[in-house]
Amino acid sequence: MRYRRLGDSDLEISEISLGSWLTFSGGIQAEQTRACTEAALDAGINFFDTANVYGRGAAEEAWGEILSKHPRDSYLLATKVWGQMSDTDQGLSAAQIAKQIDASLRRLRTDHVDLYQAHRFDTTVPIEETVEALQLVVRQGKARYLGFSEWTAEQIRAALDLAGPGLFVSSQPQYSMLWQAPEAEVFALSAANGISQVVWSPLAQGVLTGKYKPGQPLPPDSRFASDVMSGSKDLVLSDAILEAVQRLVPIADGLGMSLPAMALAWVLRRGEVASAITGASRPEQVRANADASGVALPADALARIDAALGTVAVKTPTLAPFAQEGVLHRP
């Protein structure tokens, strides 16, 4: 496993990290969650990404129980705030951030997280209030560093204009061969301000494994066949996309690689990316993903990949699910 510096922080995080979005929030059973987590640690993965809203606390509780058995300095823990936790609990107000960080720490069985991220931008709260509340979390020692997920360039600039480039060390956008949107604006803006990318869905929710075939039924043991884990499949599932993915298979074969390994290496080809967050339901998936660390793709392979994708990749700035444009300021 290789490691990269997370923005302007002192954190060295594994190029491949483990996330808990769909799987550990209720998609798989407790013993599978434990096995995948232990396999990640054994593979040298040191960065674990979750959120309060994943299973409304279930994913944090699962990792709190598992990771607390390991020395706290042996792993880096990231969680998020913004998602709806109850009928009255959501967003990035000062009150919500103060409430949710404490609840997350209780579930995670720790006194601090290494990275606390704004899961989306809250257009209903003045940016000044949100920034001040996040900074307070750091001053209180409850988080070492701050990040954001799926903010627009305008929203990133607004926060940096208030607090300077030292405010955030990470950005978490969707990024894969099929979803290249953050390259258009977010990558350069972030890099200029000491912010790394820690990307989600680098395998496009499993589409870039090649297991979904155009015109064929969903594999019965797949994520998209699960009622619990298939809610976001429309982002990446269409016949045109599945046909393009099949055109990638011979390229990976020619490189002597699996398609998932090639897809992860493609994401990590960019120096702006510190880590690719992968999901897994079986330990062997964790180990296979970890093997993509340190793999470099030759230039001719990158050209063939681009040709194979054709026009299916999203390349222009595109709002993420649940994201909104705009910034509210105090009067």
C-alpha cells in the first residue's frame, strides 16, 4: 500500500481507503462488516470514511465497535455532517454541528475524528455560521482537520474567502472514469488552496467491475439487486454506460489487470487525488482493491480508455445528488 499526503495536513492516508456508504449502513451483516474492516487493516488501508447519516448512525456504530479494538493511532477516521438524522435534525447550523459531532463521537467510541466533513453545502444557513461552527469543532479537539463533499466552486470560494486556504484539507467528490465532472473546476481550485481529493464511487457503485452486462438481468448477489443498496444506481446505470464498460474489458486484459484495478489506477493517476474510497461486501474485494495502489497506467492505455468511453462520461460541472447551488451570507 502506498500513501499520500492529505492536502496541507500532516495526515498520510492510504491510496485506497474503505467507505461505509451503502454496505456497512445496513447493506451487509455485522460479521461481513468486521471481516472487510479487518481485511482493510491487514492490507495497509488506514483511512476509513463514514457519515452520521449512513443508516442514521448504524455505520458509525459498526465501526465504533470494530475499530475501537485497535490502537487509535493505527487508523484515520473520517465522518460527515449535514444529512437528515431525524425530522428536526439536519444541516450545517451551529447547533446541528455541535450536536452531531458529539453524537458521532459517541457512536464511533472515540474522542476525536481525524477528518470532519460537511456532507453537502447548506444553502439555508449563512456560510459564516457554518465555518465558525466547524472551526470550533477543531479548536475543541473533536476533529483534527476539516473537509467538504460535493460543494460547488462558488461555495468553496466563499468559505475560503472567509477563513483562508487553511480551512479545509479535503474535498470528497464523486469521481471515476464515468464521472469526471470535478476535473472541470474543483480539482484546480482545491489544489491551489492545499486541498486534496478523497473521491467516492471510483468504481461507479460497481459498474466498473464489469459484472453488469447490457441487456442482461442484474446479478442476484449484486449491489443493484439489493433493495437496501440500489437507491443511487440511476447515476451510473444505463445501456450506453454498460456498453462502454464492456469496451474497457479488453484494455484491462491487455494490461494484465482486472477492470476494477484499472479503474482505480485511472483515478489515482491524478496527483490531486489522495485516496479512492472503495466499498466492499467481502474481504476478497477489499484485498483486490488494495492491490491497485501504486499501479501506473501507460499513456497509450489512457488514450484507449478515453476512446472506449466515447461520450458517456460526465465531464462538465454537475450538481451531486442533494446538492444545491448558491451561498447565503449574514446580513
